[in-house]
Amino acid sequence: MNAVLRWPMDTLASLGRAVLFLFQTMLAVPGALLRPRLLALQIYHSGLLSLAIIVIAGAFVGMVLALQGYRLLVQFSAESALGVSVALVVIRELGPVLTALLLAGRAGSSLAAEIGLMRATDQLDGISMMAVDPVPRVVAPRFLGLLIATPILNMIFIAMALGVAGGHLVGVEVLGVDAGSYWSQIRSAVDAGDLIDSTIKSLVFGLTIAWIAVYQGYHAAPTAAGVSRATTTTVVLSSLSVLGLDFVLTAAMFAA
């Protein structure tokens, strides 16, 4: 019985520590903005180094959606609506969600491993011994870099899925859908609200992934097994959190 009660209590205690760590990190974010070179380096590591997987994934997602959508729409002689079907699915759902999942596996795990190795090799303790708080110096720039990179990569994912390398390539060049109809249908159906909702989702997902990654890395056990566990936990928790938050945000946006 004690073990059954201990698990939820330990989970709540861990969640409380994570929330306090998030507040501590957010308070250190303004200081990170005063270090533009360090912040730019973190955006490079989290964003630019993830660009290839985002571009490739976006292109293939757009091509698959165009193939599947055309197969369905042609049964109702509505293949001219292919652009709308691809655009709404990508902008509202697949863009922010898949971008976040890919970043969780690539950038989130990298952040957790990097900070965890700094813990395992006593670098964080060394910074503390020099009377420097590791959170503003180490955690905040990495947190902010991933947060900034996420909506940018989301827009690139959407552009690749809808553009020349994705839905347009398959729908127009391969399946023969009229190019003017493809883009005019997208312009008439997609408005600024869809892009704003997509950006909001990507910001929430980016904050969640960055929070989990820096927390797991900062509090990793100073061993090889501890760093490995922190990296794995980051990917699992980030992925599940993104999917759960997507449902909550979609329900809220749909109700609005």
C-alpha cells in the first residue's frame, strides 16, 4: 500500500520541482537575450542543424497527403479541392505536431544529453564554484534557442509540405491537378487565423520540449546511465506531452 501511495506522491513532487525549475529558467531568459552570440549559437544547434530532417519530412508528408487525398477526392470528382485538403491538414495539425515530434527526437535529446554530460563531468558544479549560476549561463540560452527555432521550423515544414517539393509536386506535376486551382483553393480556404493557431501550437510545443529537455539534463544522475536515462525520458515525455497538448489546444481552438 505504501508503494502504491508513494508513486503518485513522488510524481507530484517531481512535477512541482519541474515547475519551479521552469519559473527559474523563465526569470533567466531576459539575461539570455543580452547574450546574442550565445543565443544565436543555440538557435543554430537546435534549429539549423534540424533543418534537413524538417525539410525532408515536410516534403514527403506533402507528397503522401497529395496521393491519398487525390485518391479519395477523385471518387467525388472533387480533385480540384486537393490543395485545400492538404493545406488544412498540414497547417492545423501535421505541421506543428510533426515538427515538434521531430525536434523532440533530434534537438530535445541533444539538449538533455549535452546538459547531462556537463553534470556528469562536473562542469555545472565548477560553474557554481565560481559563484556563477548555471541556469542563466547554461540552461536559459538553450531553452530560448529551441523555443525560438520551433515556430520557424514549423513554417518551413508547412512550406515544404504544400510547395514545390510536396503537395504541389505530386498534385500538379504528377497527378495533373490544375496549378491555378490548387493555389486558389488554398488562398480561399486558409486564413490568417489558421497560421496564428499553428504558430501558437508550435510555441507551446517548443516550450514544452525545451522545458523537459533542460530539466532532465540538469537533474540527470552524474553517470553514463543517468545521462542515457535523461535522454530517453526527454524523448518519451516530450512526444507524449506534444500529443496530449495537441488535443487540448485543438479542442480549445475549435470551441473558439
